[in-house]
Amino acid sequence: MSNDIKRANKREELIIAGINEISRCGIAGFSMRRAAENAGVSCAAPARHFGGKQGFIAAIIEYVYAQWHDEQMRILASCGSSTREKLVCFSVGYIKFLVEKPHFRSILMLKDDELDNTYQGRGRTTELTLKLVDEYCKEVGMDEQTRLRKFYIVRSLIYGASLMFDNGELSYSDKVLDIVRQSIDREFDLP
């Protein structure tokens, strides 16, 4: 194995350990030393790979957003052709991603004023949902206020279902996911 491949593997192992560290301790409690220890590398390795704590956190955020972007493309490729089908399919796929990758969810849902100002990541999680809602509402002649309400409701259903699956209020099953799918779809039959 070449040194470049080994370096890339160590970098990714550190990022994954960093994701777990943020999930457990948050940004304020984030420790590069603990992340390095959990990745099985020296405590100097994060500084070599990322330059410091801010660079490490930035790499974690970019990694998670890249994974989410790739998943969005996979979800959309599996959806129907109409905008409404894509919107409903994408929403359910987003829920699955949030439930099945809880450590990634901790980064996607991260709220930190300093990071939000530096990395502007939070908006990237909503762009595609907003685009699909906007596109569908325009196709069927819904006004701007209705479009905003639909966007709010769809995002609420995505986050609400994800949290309810996560805390056990809903069983994570195809049957319940189908109920969620029907709820999201039904929203676009309502005024």
C-alpha cells in the first residue's frame, strides 16, 4: 500500500473517530487527543492531518456533508420521475439516513454559532428539500406562503419522524416508514 493511501486511510479513520467524539461530547468538549486515541494513532496525528482543532472539525463537517450529498444522489436516482414522487421519496430517504447514521446526524444537526458562521453548512441540508417543495408548488400553482408552509411541514415530518424512531416512540420498520411516506404525500393534497 502506498504512503498516500495509508495517509488517506488514517485521515478517514481520524474523521470517523472525530464524528464519534462530537456525538459523545459536542463541539465544546471535543478532544483531538481522544479522537486520535480512538483512531489508534498518535496524539500528534490530527495536527499533521488537519493543522489543529478548527481544521479537524472543518474536515469532519465536510466529510459528513460529502456523505450526505452522495446519499442524496443515490436517493434521487431511485425515485420516480415526477417532482412529487421525488419529494416524497427523498424525504423518506432523508429520514432513513438520519436514523441509520446517528453519528452523522449529530453533525448535520449541529448548532454552533461560530461554526455556522465559518462553514455555512446548515443550509446545505435543506437545499434539496426546499428546491423540490418549491418546484412542486410552482407546478401546481401554490402561492409563496403555501410553499413556505409546505416546506416547514415536510421538514417537521422528516425531523419529527427521525427523532421518534430514534427514541423508540415509533418502531423503525417498513410499515411505519410507509405511514410516514403517506403523511408526507398527503400533505400535498391539502391546501
